[in-house]
Amino acid sequence: MKINLPQTIRWDTHTNSLYFIDQTKLPLELLEEQQDSIEQVWNSIKTLKVRGAPAIGIAGAYGLLIGLSAKQNLDNHTFMQELKKQADYLNSSRPTAVNLSWALKRMVVTAEKIATKTSAEIFAALVEEAILIHNEDREICRNIGKYGLPLIKEGCGILTHCNAGTLAVSEFGTATAPMYTAHEQDETRPLLQGARLTAWELQRAGIDVTLICDNMAAYIMSQGLINLVITGTDRVAANGDVANKIGTLGIAILAKYFAIPFYIAAPSSTIDLATPHSQAIIIEERDPQEVTHFGLRPTALNGTKVRNPAFDVTPHELITGIITDRGIIYPPYAKNLQFFY
């Protein structure tokens, strides 16, 4: 049965045009926005119009094409300098998710391999590489679903956190790939990505979805309604520590207490063996107004001190397994991640 899934990122091969679904408008409005400049792509990533670790990697690859499309008349040396400058610029938009830097580096390496060719030829190769990155992500998500599916039993209650579905990647999502029979969904404040995005996606796909807020998870678990937790991740360190949307650590601790299996769904591009452990992961701090305001309405006094980390780190000791496109990885992660990757 064909599932009704939104197309988060769209590249028009006939016109070399890039389009993102503006996720800040969901679920009330489904709006596709054309990206006309590299500055617009940077802003779309920074302001979460496009978000999710794999998706911003794909967006970054295509964003380079938008920035370079008018520079194909430059000599190849100048073109290469411009490519690296624009890659660094795009990489500055979101520091925690490794996929963005991974995709941009891959684009730069692709160009470096043919740096003696004309700028137009290099650009054509970059278009092919960006499309390849996008297509590979589709296949990775399908494989995560294939390997994670045996974890889901008839009548299984599944909890996820934030959004690691279609809107965060290219097609099936990561955490949602194996859970089209999911019964429980968890909301993430202050941006409500569970409510606005995950629940919206799964409802469109015809899935039975129940929405809860972050601080309801312990009670729902205590009622025996959750049998399995699967979340996505923005970076997996070499020792198995994972960075994911803020609140994931608390859910992992609760799952440990209630003896509920806690799995991470991670595409290959999110596994960062160059990052040894959680202390080496940069945690992005976002605008305080995301906490002090709901929409445009203030919910705290002016001058209230705010911490607004967008992510937290779950230590590997709390993780039952990591569902990847190559299979499920179990402890010891420091050894087995090296074996798989």
C-alpha cells in the first residue's frame, strides 16, 4: 500500500531549482518554498524551515549548488576557492548534527578529484553528487526500517521523541521507518516538533497516533503502555554516546527504570567515529525566545534568564541498540561501531 509521505526536499533537475517544505508552517499549512540563494538556504537551516540531521545534510549539498550555479564562468581555481568558502558558510548554520559537515565535505572532495576540469564540468559533477547523496538517504531509511521491523510486535506500544520521520530525512524517516504500527508519540517543547511534525506525518500515512507531552512519558510508561522506544539522533560518537533533541536523555533514563528497550535509529552519515565521546559534541544553544514566548506571545517576564540547549547527550550505557542501514549494533559500541563502519 502506497504511503502518503511529504517530499521534504525537492531538486528540479530541469531548472536546477531547490525547494524545501517550510516546516515552521506545519501542521496548519503545507508550503513549499523555493530557495533562491545560498543565504536563504543558510537561513532555512538555521531557523528550522528544514531540519533533521540527514535532511540538513541533503539541504547543504543542494545549497552549495544554489550558491555556485552563477559562478560556472569562473576559472577552476577561483571556483574551487568559492566552493570551499560557501561550504564553510553553510556548515556554520547548525553545529551539532554531523550530517551537514559530512555532506559538505563529500561535495568538496568530489570537486577536488576533478579540480583540473572546467568550472562547468565540476558543477555538473557536484549536481550528480548531491542527487546521489539524496538517493542514498532514501535507501538508508528503507534499510533502517527493514532491520528495525523485527523489534515491533503485534499490539506493540512505541514511543518516539521529537521528529525523526520523513520531514527529517528524504523518505521513510529513521526512527519512524520501522514503526508504522506505532501507538504512542511524544511531543517536544518549545517547538512542538512531535505535535506539529511527527503526529502530522503519521496521521497522513494512516497510522494510529497518540500524542503526549514530554513530562507525561513516565506516567504512560508506568501504565505499561510503552513496550519500545525508538528515537533518531543527530550524531553518534565512537563510543556509542548519542546527541539528539533535548529531552531524549530523560526518556532514556525512564526507559531504563521501567525496563523498556531503548533504541536509536541512525543512518551511516550520522555515525561520527572522529568524535570519541559525548564531551566532544558541540551542543547548539538556540534563541531564548523559543522558551520565553509561545508564538509571538510572551510567557515569561522580560529579563528572565534562559538556557535553551537544542540537544542533549544520551550515554551509551542507556542504549539497548543502534538501528542502522547495515543492521542493529549492540554493545560494546566502541568495538562494534568500528566493525560496522
